[in-house]
Amino acid sequence: MFSRILLIFSACMLGVLGVSLSFFPQEILQIFDQDQIPFTNLILQIAGSLYLGLAILNWMSKNTIIGGVYGRPILIINLIHFMSTSIILVKFSVGMLNAYLLILATFYIMITFAFIVAFMTNPVIEVNDIEEVN
């Protein structure tokens, strides 16, 4: 149940970020007071498509137990993404003192810790708990 909720929450968050970056790069650059260079718009739209791809992967994998033999790659992909992005967001939010980046960094850090918990726990225990209830 924990892995299902985690994948659904991360899929929704990444989906919102992906749609926002893909379709509204100019508006996002205005929020952060950045120059609207065409190359920056291109990079934001490419990042948005990557976010959408990861969101769809998480959404389609929500019924699998992450951390097992077959779910381990999904767990590692998400852990690497959320951990590295958390570090980058904290670094930039401290340097820029931007409230939006701090809020986004907080969400990323929380999801990173959730994926670390999923990585450290045994998924067999989750399956046994579900079978005992039935």
C-alpha cells in the first residue's frame, strides 16, 4: 500500500511539473525573473517531456510492489531523480532565496525520504500484511 501511494503521489507531482514545463515555459521563466532565451525555452520543454515520461512510468507501475526483483529499477530511477533534484533545488534555493524553489525543494526532499524508506524496507512484509487482512 505504501508503494502504491508513493507512486501515485510522485506521478501526480511529476505530471503537473511536466505539463507546466512543456506548455508554459515562458510563464515559468517570468515567475523566476529569468531571461526568455529560445534555448532556455527548449531546455524547459525537453525537461517537461522527461517529467511526463517519468510520471507515466510511475502511474503505470502503481500496482506493482516497488523494491522487489521486478520493481527495483523503478525504485532506483525515482530515487536517483528525486535525490539529485533535491540537492540541486536546495543549492539553488539557498543561493537565490526564492520561496517557490524552497517549496518545491521541500516536496522533493519528502519524496526522496519516502523512496529511501521504500528502498530500505523489505517488500515481502508489505505483501504478507495484505494477505493476512484478506
